[in-house]
Amino acid sequence: MTVFEGNFTEDISSWRFAIVIGRFNDLVTDKLLSGCQDCLKRHGVDVNPDGTQVDYIWVPGSFEVPMVARQVALSHRYDAVICLGAIIRGQTPHFDYVAAEAAKGIAAAAFQTGVPVVFGILTTDTLQQALERAGIKSNLGWNYGLSALEMASLMRQLRPRDENKPLELLENNPQQALIEG
Ligand code: INI
């Protein structure tokens, strides 16, 4: 049998990433973005907005993130899409609606397009908890960047190489299709 897993040793200079960021609670999302950029940069990605590897797309809030993530994933121009947002519980049920739609929508964007879409949306009870996860104690933005690198690598390995053959081969003998391409 073959073991497939993402690795961090490839030449990724031609890989492309889209980062979709919610402006709502940007005190937090700015920091998540910094952590994510730091991770990508230290793995060899040119994170410069004027460069060719990372596009940055700002949206009003986490509710809008999935729609845009799906749209950019559909373009198939990116190896992975990273979604960043911060949903902080208030006094009303609003949190639950925004959090549920963000989670469902991001999962759907990945599932419908076959492109890795990283769920980098913090959901916390307080601003303090969000800040602790965005740089005060650790920065989960780094982890989201790492997930994108790992999934981009894994999905490249799982992508059938012969675009004309994959479906019937995958249905009949998925393992063989992946190995032969
Ligand atoms: N958006 C967030 O990203 N985080 C939140 O905590 C939040 N709260 O609590 O309201 C939030 N709301 C805005 C929402 O994402 C949309 O932008 C808005 O409803 C317009 O569609």
C-alpha cells in the first residue's frame, strides 16, 4: 500500500495561495494574517502582495468569507485558499448564525471545488480569548498557513495526472489511478 501525506520539502516557488480575510474584528484578523504570512514566508513563499504567489482578498466579515472563498477556489488558480476571520460572542444569538454559516460555507467551498480551503476562523467567547490565539500566547494564523501548505502538497499528490482518464480509473481502482496518473 502507499502512504499519501503532505510534505514541506518541495519546491513551491510556483504555488499560489489566496487569503480571504474578514475585516470585522480586524484587531484580531490583522494578527492572524501576520502569523499566516510569517509561516508561508518561512516555508519559502513570496508573500508580497505585489508578487505572484499570494493574493489577498478582504471582505466585510466572516459571513462573507465562504462566498468569496468558493469563487476564488472555482478559478482553480490557487493551490489552497486560506480563510481568516474572528467571530466573538456577544449578547445576542448573532454569533451562532455567523459562525454556523462560516463553517458550513467554507466546508462546502472545499468540497465543491476540490481545492483545499482552510478554516481559519476563530470562534471565541471574548476578545481576550481571540487575542490570545492571535499572537498574545500563540498565533493560530501560523497553523492555518501550515495547514494550507500541507493540504496543497497532499492534493497535488492525489490529483490525477491524466485529465482524460481520472474519473473511470478512480471509480474502478482509485489507488492505481493515483499511482499511474
Ligand atoms: N463578523 C465577524 O467576522 N465576526 C463577528 O464576531 C461578527 N459579529 O459578531 O457580528 C461578524 N458579523 C458581521 C457578519 O460577518 C457580516 O459581515 C454582516 O452580517 C453583513 O453580512
